[in-house]
Amino acid sequence: MRHAARPRVRAFDDDTLLNRPLRHRHWTGFGMTAAESSVPIPAVVHVVEDDESSRMASSRLLRNAGYAVRTYSSGAEFFSDPPRERGCIVLDLRLPGVSGLELQEQLVASENPLPIVFLTGHGDIPKSVRAMKAGAIDFLTKPVDAAVLLDAVARAIARDKANRVVRARQEEARARYNRLTPREREVFAHLISGQLNKQVGYDLGISERTTKIHRHQVLEKMMADSIADLVRMAADLRIAPAGKVR
């Protein structure tokens, strides 16, 4: 008795998949597939407050509003196990050891710069201005209306979500850019200026045919469908265009 032949399954290695043009991959954004983007990741509100009664009151309000909450009595306790998940921080200004403003400075330079809502009973105009210039979502003073705090937290979590999309896009663009050779990076910078192949070749001292080969490699490695895609990636990578359109 003959068995029906099994269909062949073609295997692709990682490099094959990565070298496909972007249009062949069903992505909703850089580094995120449609299936992955639909999986909800819970947000956590981190309450950093040295006063126990205030800390408990804030955490109770936030939990009743449906948020997952973690509490800390100092900046040192917070940094002993830095958060990796998405969310935000409700931060007091006066803390033992590291102050709220100092914690903000350290957090901005971290791998997970969560948005901050300051909630303090010791605020003044210079400190509030400093906090807002450093990127704080809001600077609230105690006692605060529950609705005002919840609104600030909601805005902070929305900001964090948007920031993560941008960071993921930048990281993916950087990974692709790192695959370019030094010459391809030069061609990349000239292409995003709007130069034609002939102009790029003239500026770099290479033939138009060689320029076309490099252009093809740049588009393929960057997984871009057009020069417009390269321009958007260059903006994320903060790469300035080279050369002038003549």
C-alpha cells in the first residue's frame, strides 16, 4: 500500500530571513510581528515614597484603579532591582539618600527610562521646572485629588508605550545599519540627501555602476523598499545626509 508523499517543508536560516526585503515580512513595526504586537504586556506603577502612610495610600488608590503596583521606600531600594517591564514611576521629591531629582537623572540614562510623575509635599517652582525639563510627565503636590493622580499615571503609561515603540524601531534600524560596510554607509548618507546614482558616484570617486551595486546592497541590508524608507531610518539613527543635489 502506497502512502501519500509528504509535502516538503523548506527551511530558512536566520540570515535568509533577515536579508529579505521588508515588504516580504508581515510586520506592524520594526522588530515586532503582528502576533507579538497583539500580546498585552502588563504595566506596573512603581511608587517610590519614604513616608509609609503616603506610600500605602497611593498604592491602594492605584490598585483599586486596576494597576499592578510595586512600592519602595528609597531610591536605593528601587535601584537594587531595576524594573524591566513597561509602566511608570510615582516619585517623591525628598527621599533618604538619593533624592527624587537625582533618581530621575539616573533613570534617564538607564536602559528602561520609565516616565515619572512627581508627587511631593515639598515642591517649589525651581524644582518643578527642573523636573519637567528633564522629562517628567507631571509635578503634583500633596494632598492630590485622586482623579488628578490617576490621569497623570495614565498619561505616563501612554508615554512609556510610545517611547518603547520608538526605541524598538531605533534598535532595529541600528542593527540593520551595523551590517553595512564602511563604503555602504557612505553611500547611505549620500542617498538620503536625494542625490542620483551619478552624483553619489562622482562625490565618492566610484563609477555609476558600482554605486548602483552599493545602493542595492544598502536597500537590501536595511530591508528598505525605497529611499524614503532610508530617510526615515536615518532620522531614527540621527544620521545626517552627505553631499548636495546638483
